[in-house]
Amino acid sequence: MNTIPNVNLEDFLSDNSVKKQNFVDAIGKAFEDIGFVALKGHFLDDVLVDNLYGEVKNFFNLPTIAKQKYEIAGIGGQRGYVSFGKESAKNKKEGDLKEFWHFGQYVENNDALKAEYPNNVTVSELPNFNKTGKEAFKMLEKTAKYVLRALALYLNLEETYFDNYIQNGNSILRPIHYPPITKEPKEAVRAAAHGDINLITLLMGAQGKGLQVKNNKGEWIDAVAEKDELMINVGDMLSRHTNNKLKSTIHRVVNPPKESWGTSRYSIPFFMHPISEMKLDVLNNCTDKEHPKAFEDITAGAFLNERLIELGLKKK
């Protein structure tokens, strides 16, 4: 497979049972074959997207000293600002050539989870930054809910199987800034080859070249979305839960050609996480003689903690 398949969420949401089933089959097959899909018909409108990019660029244009006051110690980078080069891919010592921000869950009617999650961080210099981030978070979370409903049907589960696990889940919206490259990087790239931790990732801002996905032949292919599309991929939690039936595909963001080093790149992924106590134990209907259980039982919270340590964002 040398291209990323396209689907339209409006088909799943329609009253036409054939269209709905075709969507389920198409997205399930894409996630089995390559682990990525380009999705139209999501809940983000153009005005919200433009507003969010405007606010994000304004934030990253603040002086370094202003941004650093929003870098909160002791929370593994889970909220607020993470400065340039802090995060590295699993098993890679060079830091990625990026800085980023984290908006986290806006917990409703659950005091225990409110206490578990770090608080969101408010940027005092930009009065609309946090409001716009929250609106985008909610629309991406809503989109992700219906994608997971389609995948539940594909896996022969009840359609709302994931709903209770993702309600108030530990999800993250991450605006990323890849600054201009000023000198030849020795080993570092904008984002080294990696798999995502979570259930699914919804990526805004994959319109420009840079994002690449490794296909089943081990070849790197460009993943370029249209302006009105989100690029969606399977994360390690969902891959583990489905015994690798749905694939968490290795991907990377490569450095641009030298003539484009002077330009910034922005992208905004939404990492859909479940609540910490969700069991990621392999689903019984994803095992058989040819596909025995490949993973030990673990909760989402324990798995996330392991991975944050591996990424250098958290100490043991």
C-alpha cells in the first residue's frame, strides 16, 4: 500500500445502513493494512481551525522566557509547555527538533479524575488561547468517539464499547512547533520514528510534506492530508487491545529540504486516551490458533506511565 485510504465520517453518521457499513469496513481494513486513514466529515469547522492555528502561532512566537514560565515541573509534560528538544523517541537519545503545548481533559462530574489529572495551564498573555484550545479539544474528542464506535463494530463489539472508557479519558491536544533549522542536525529529526501510545490519534496540520508512514514492505510513504481532512492512526494501546489486528504503524516527521530550513512547521495532534483503569487485555475475539495472545495484561494508566519514562518525560 503506497497511499493513505480516505473515508468520510458523514457516511457513518448517516441513516443509510449501507453507507454506514461501508465506512466501518473501509476504516477497519485501512487500520488493519496500514494503520492510517484520512478522514473527512469531522466536527472541526474552518473558522475554529484557523483560530486555533492563529492562537498557537501567537504562543510559540512569545519570548522563550515567557513560554518557560508555563513549563510545569513534576508532571511529565502532561500539561502546559514542553521546551525544544526535551522529548525523544523510544530508544533514541537525540531530542526531537520541536517544542509543544498540552491541553488536557476538561473533567465533568468526576472529582476523583479531577484530582488524578494535572490542571490545564492558562496563558495570561493570550486571552483567547485557552478558550480556543478547549473548543478544538471537544470537537476532536467528539470525532474520535464516532471513529471508535465504527471500530467497535468492525471488531464485532457492541457499538458503544469504548464510550465509558473515553468519557473523561486522559486525552491530550498537542500543538507542535517545529522551528526553522539553523544548522545541520547531527542525528536529530523533527520527530524520530515512533508509534503513538494511545488508542487513536487525530492529526490536524498534515497538509504539508514531512509526515511519513512505514508501510508493510518497510517503505516510507508520505502521509499528506487534504485541507479538510484529519489524518487518523492507531496507537499502541488499541493495537495491544486488538492483539495487533489493528496496527500501530511507525511514523516520523522528516526534516525539510535545505532550501526550506528557514520555515517553521506546525501540526496539532489529538491523542485519544481512555481512563487509567481501562484494561488493555487482549480481546478474546482477536485471538485464534494463528494469532495467539501476544501481550501481557496491563491497564492504560500503567502502560502510559511506562511509556512516559521511555520517552524521557518522566523519571522512574
